[in-house]
Amino acid sequence: MRYDLPPGAPRGAIGLLGGSFDPPHAGHVALTEAALAAFGLARIWWMVSPGNPLKENGPAPMERRLRAARNLVRHPRVDVTDIEARTGTRFTAATLAALGRLYPRQRFVWLMGADNLAQFHRWDDWRGIMESVPMGILARPGSRLSALTSPAARAYPSARIPAAQSLALARAEAPAWCFVNMPLSPASSTAIRASGGW
């Protein structure tokens, strides 16, 4: 199952929400809706990854995860894409470089939950990512303190945009990051898999 490349947004920024989506759940939807509003994004792409390099076990088949994601999110400004499988990239830095070649005039914002910021320093070329694209961080349950005291947050304190000015993030030059709170959702892919619900 392959789809065309997602449409660009020439008059605005596109938020990139990468992950295995194994399975996609209401927490992903809540984060997406919060990011659209907080950062004034034109669109958001759910980038369903072939696999997470930081996880030992592989995810469910790509086709199943894509289908579940498309059935779950029905927002007119959200696209579910397998673009990482198309570009052959598994690491975020390489994916961003590929997107820069495919969409040379497009502005992107990398989106992640605060739990990911807490371990962002373990990502391949994390400083390169931080310095190539603005980053929108959305607080999820139990991860605020660890995210705000993480090595990545401490390495770029002057690049932080206050939450009250979050709409400026999409126009900011990297490095730039903004940490905003969102309505908390306890949903997690790990819990869903453990309960046998996937």
C-alpha cells in the first residue's frame, strides 16, 4: 500500500509528527489538534515510520499501521504518510534532509511529546536536528520536569520560545523550540499493546 507524496503548504508551515504509531490512538489525535492550534500550523503530517531505531522489537506491518492511522484521524489538515519508507530513511536527521530536497521551499516544524524531548539527546545527530528545524514540544503525562531538565533543553536555553508566544515558532529560524502544555491524555501505544488491544 503506497500513496502519493503529501501536499505541501506554500502559505504556512507543516508540522511533522513522526513515530511508529503502533498502534495510533487518541493521544496522537489530541497532540495533533493541540499542535495545530498552539503553533498555527497549516497542516500536520503523521509520518508512520518503518521502525524506531531506539526500540529493539519491530512494529506491526506498515500497511496495518497506515490503515489504522487513516481510520483514526479524519482532520482535513492532517495527512498520514509513509514518506520515510519512500525515502528509505529511518533516522530523523536523514528524513529532514530528504524532505528539504523534496520540498525545498516548504517550512517544517518538528513535533514531539515531552517524553521524547527527555531522551532526544540519544537520537542520531540530535544537535543537527535542533539546528535545522524549529521544534514544537507538547507536554504529556509525567514528562514535564524530565523534558525541561533534559540535556537537549539545557543545551539550547536561549533558543526556547515562551509558550505565550507559541504562534511565532512556525516562522522562527532554527534553533528554536517551544514547550506547551496540552490536555493530558493517558493513552499510550505501549499500554494498548500490553492490554492486547492491538
